[in-house]
Amino acid sequence: MHLIRLHSSDEQFHCHSGLSLLDGMKSLARKGIPVGCRGGGCGICRVQVLQGNYQCKRMSREQVSELEQQTGIALACRIYPKSDLDVTFLGLKNSKKNGNTQ
């Protein structure tokens, strides 16, 4: 079991390696990361891992680019912790329609 620290909400919880970060948080009735599609497509649970090791499963490149993923950005529903993690919540990418391509 790994300790997950959410810097954006000052919450922490424990998560098994076999559970996604989002499922681990939900199972403990935590609310630090919003829940969306749970399949790596909607981007609502977008986070950045600041420290720690994890496995990241496939997710929408529209929500997280390869470059962003290299900087620790991923969707919480697709992150499986391999060690304790320090994470900050980012939320949805700004819409390209608004001229912002974050």
C-alpha cells in the first residue's frame, strides 16, 4: 500500500498498487480529484505527479500529450502507484476553442 499526498487539497490517502489513483481515492471516500469517465478519455481527473513511481496506462492524447506525460502529467484514472506519490490536481485542459492550448 502506498501513501498518496494531494498537494492541491492537503489530503492524503493510501492506495494499493492494483488500484488506479482515482479508484483508491474514491474507495476511501476522498474528494480531492473529480471523477469523470474513468477510462482515460475525458480529462477531468488530470493531475501532475511531482514525486514517486507509477505505471501509467493508455489515455487520450487530446487530454495529455506525450510531452506533458514526460513531465508527470497524467489522468488519475490511468495512474497505478508503484511507490508513495506526491500529486497535484490540474483539472481539464483549457479548450483550444478559447485560444489556449495549455
